[in-house]
Amino acid sequence: MDDTGVVRAPYLSRPLRLEPFRALSLAPSRIGDPTSARLYSRPYRGVTSRISSWLARGDLHEHRDPALYLHEYTAAGITVRGVVGILDVSHRTDGPGQAAVLPHEGVRTAQAEQLASRMRQMRVHPAPILLTYHAPGGVAELLDGVQGTPPDEQYDDHGGQHHRVWAITDEELIEQLRAAWAGQQALIADGHHRYAAYAALQGPADPGDAAATDFGLAMLIDQDDTPLQLGAIHRVLTGVNLRDLRAAAESVGAGWTAGGRETALGRLGPGVIVVSDGRGWATLEVDGTDTPATGDVGYLHDRVLPELRRQPSRVLHAHQVDAALKRARPGRDVAVLLAAPTFDTILSSASVGQLLPEKATSFQPKPHPGVLIRLLDAARLEKSRP
């Protein structure tokens, strides 16, 4: 991996493979509790011993058999279900055409390397990365069949999310899912840096468990079944004024319409970006003849911002309109409000190898960590038991 700046994580080649594993789970009262993070605190080489202690006192439990797990969770009234297993990361390809997994954002090499180092010492994947895709026909019906039986686990966690988990151990069903997934492409919704860390660690593991790092924990979600919701992430350009931003926008053919707050916010949507310094308001209409595959956020970063007379000293990010506007200052800092991209816009750009700018997407809701955990070295756990 390049040791400078932001890079694309490696492409994994097809088939898309999600395999059974034997999971650990935190006790429901521990899931969604911020204090549970101390299980993975320094020293990282002590995590396996800590896991043994938590198992002994009932804060963790082991699932009986290797399985794929159907995990359904409900947060803020939104229910999502997906299959959790271990993703094969052992095969590479050069481009997106034959890729099983598509990154849509770059990763910071230093952050990915730090995560890889931590995983190497901890020997555990605390939570799955989230992958989403358009499932082929029949997959939803297979999962409906699983959900027609009582769940193996059902509870509300410490943070208020509701969870139901089914262990899928039937070999015939697992083979049907393998066949359905093999030719698919999945988009990374959450966990780009963990995915990059999986790829960096892939290869020989400790003696006796050589295949451990050929797999990484992942959850596969059908975007047509129980979709993750896409939210906008707005920008604040520090050290930029509206006059310079207008000049940059008009130089690349974007429309610029000054107006009041209500008029501008009422026009916010695909192809229309709202800008304000807290006093002045305007809309920036994307040039439809020059829209990149990365959509409005790509147009802003790749077309407009490079034309600024002076580049922003910082680009800040905010998930809420009000949070972005609070940082705007007349003549000094400009809030840039964007509509949420669509899933298909993101998938289309990723499928041709185009990366979105950093923090371009927000997939929600995410499950609290700890529902399903992967320990890389089961044998080491046995040796560390008190």
C-alpha cells in the first residue's frame, strides 16, 4: 500500500464469498455500552486473555457451531437485515470489472496501517464491515425462510437497538447462498479502513492457523430488501468567501442564483447545491453536461474547488444542515449543503473505478458492535482460559 496520502484499497476478485465461522457475542447489556470498548484497549496483545475473562464471568458467550448468521437489527424505527460471515480477501484483481467488493472512498494509509497493526496484535475482528448490494432473485426468499423459524437470540441492547439473530448451519442452504453470491459485486457501505486492514494482513498467519487472515468479518445487506438509508454530509470551506466561490463555480459552467434562506433551502436537491456564509445565500446549479460519475459531491470537489483563487485552509464536515450553518461566517467561511447521493450513483461511480471525495456518504443505521465478533485464533483462546 502506498505510504502517502489517500489511496484506493485493493480490489478483491470474484467470486464474492462469505463463509461460516464460530462467533462470539457480547452480553446484551454490554452491546451499545461505550465502556465495552475497554475489551479491545491496550495492550492489544492482552485482548485474547481479556476475552477469556469476560467469557468466564458471562459478559461474552461463544456460539456452538460455525455458521453464517442472519442478523436483523432495528434502530430509530428502521429495520435492516443482513448475513454475517467471513469474507474471502485472498484473491486480488486489477480493476473494478472483476471485483467482488467495490470501495467508493479512498483510505488514509496511516490509519489503515494502524488498524492492521492493532488487528495483528488483538487477533480479533470486533465488528463486521457493512457491504450492500442488489441481491439476485431468490435470496430474499431464502432469508424469509430462515426468519420463519424462531430466532436463536432476540434482545434489546444497552443502547436501545433491537436484535434478532439466526445461526444458519444447514449445508444445503449455505450452498444456495454461496451460488447466489458468487457472481455479485458488493459496495462497501461502512468500514473502508478495516477492509484495507484485512487486505494488508492477508497472508500467512500464526502456525496452525494459516488461513485466518485470508478472511475478514463482514455483513452483506440487500439494498432492495431492507436498505440502509443514505444521508448527506455537508461541507464548510474555511478561509473561503462567497465571491470567490461564485467565480470558481461560474468558471466551470455552473449556474449561480443568489436569494434568501428559504428559497435556497427549498431548491436543495440533486443537481442543486446550496451555499451560505451565514448572511448571504445562493444556489449552485451543477452543469448537467459535465457532471462526473461521482455526482454533486464529485462536481464540487473535482470541478469547482480546484478553480478557487485560494484553496480552503480546511474542509470541515457536518451531518446536519444546522451544524454546517453554525460554522459559516460572513466573508470567511462558507457552508456548502449537499443532497444525499443515491445508492445507484455511488455504485455506478465505484463500478468504473471512480472514488468519491472523503466523507461523501453516510449509510445508516449501523448496528452496535459486539453482536457478532470474530476471533482469529480459537486455539489461542482455549490456551488462555483460566
